[in-house]
Amino acid sequence: MSDTSNFLHVSSVLNRRSISRHGLDWTRMGAAPGIAGSGRPEVEGIFVCRGEEEADFLLQINNTGGPVDLWSVDGIDEGSLLDNGNGFVYLPDRIPAARVRLVRPDVPQLGF
């Protein structure tokens, strides 16, 4: 049996309605840039954080142009995660809305 864990995902608040309705799906990207400021998906998959520390880092580098939400993601098999080459991991699949839950809404963009 595979080991599943709870992970986190950071996304612009502009994506909240879509995530609540459709889950996490990189093909629906477009309402806001990615956390690093990219205008299109960097990979065919969903980036997830392996804990609060990693999520906090992404909250600090937020380059979406506004506040973000922190989502809890359930049921990910750690063995299915891929490394993007920079130490961040992603699931090469869509994640249904039933497996995501908003845990920290409206985290303000931090100034540098």
C-alpha cells in the first residue's frame, strides 16, 4: 500500500473560485501568474509543499501581484512526486476539489 501524506499548495486568491470548483489543474492557469511570476505552467503538474517551512518560503517569494491562499492537499502518494530540478516537487496529475481545503486565505504579498 502506498504512503499518502498531507501537503500544501500556494496560489493567488484570484484562483480560489476555480480551485474550489475544479481542484488544482495546471491547464486552468491564467487568472494570475504563478508564485514565481510565471505566466504559464512551469510543469505539467501541481507544485506542492512538503511542510509549513517550504510553504512559508513560497509565501515570502510570492510574485503573483497580490495576496495568496494556502491550501491543504490530501491523498498524495509521495512516490508520485517529481522534482523540478530546483528542489521543489510537483504531482504530474490534476488534484480534484474534494482533496483540497483552504486553510489560510488572503495572505498578503510581502514587500521586499
